[in-house]
Amino acid sequence: MTATVKDYAEALFTLAKDTDTAALFFDALQTVDMAMSEHPDYLAVLASPAIPKRERAALLKATFEGIVPVEVLHFIQLICQNGDIRSLHGCFEVFQQMLEDAQRRSRALVTSATPLSAEEQEKLRARLEEISGRIVRLSCTVDPALIGGLTVEMDGKVFDGSVKHRLQDMKEVMNR
């Protein structure tokens, strides 16, 4: 993440905290981010220096006015006018992380060799909440290449309890 992206997201998050609208702003940013990812040609037009800045700002207004709060609209117009519209997704991700930190929430990406039952997911979620002291939302995927066990990515950390990882560790020890 660039410093510019972080600065933009922090500025919007500070405004959101001051006006108690962080969740509302998050939903609006998510809406805009999804629209941009679903319509890459629209993003290309907004990033084009061949189109005057005021026209790009007007295009954003015509598209999102009444859909997102005026502060979020002004935010995306600002980053567009500064030539940073392609940084919008990064701003959304940083804003989301700031919101989750403020709410003491975490997302955990769990990858297991076989699908986890609802009971296993609940036990894992409860354990992760106990360890982290945060509310945890799981996102589970399956990767048979793990052979057994699972990996958890949460808050920038990776916990690898897979059989594949253990076999790699054993191989390294035996090769010394």
C-alpha cells in the first residue's frame, strides 16, 4: 500500500469517525469499488488525462449522486481530480481495515484440506476470538494439496498447521 492510499483512507476515516458515519461510508465505498471493478472501462475513462478533470468529476457526480453520501462522492472526485482514481480499491481496503480495527473485528481466511463442518468452523472461530480478543469472521476455502490440517491468515499473520507444511519442515531437517 502506498503512502498516498493510506493518507486518503485515513483522511476519510477520520471524517467518518468524527461524524459517526464509518459504517455508512464503508458501504458507500464498497458500492463504488464494486462498480469500478465490474466496469473497468468506466475506471479507464476516469483515469484518462485526455478528459478534463471537471468532466470526470461531473461523470462521478452523475453516476453516484444520491447513491453515496456527499462526503464519499467528494472523496472519489478528489482522488480522481488528483489523478489517483486507480488507487480507489486500495483506499477501500485500508478504510475497511481501519473500520475493522476500530470495531475490534478481524477476518480470517481459513484453508483446509477438506471442508470444515459448521461445528468445526464455530469451534475455530471461537478459538481465534479467544486468542485475538476480537470478533472474527471466517472465510473458508478448500485446498486438497494441504493433505490434512489447515492454514489461517488473520491480521497479517499466517498460522500453518497443514500436513504439507509439516512434511516440508521435516524435509528441511533431514536435508541438513
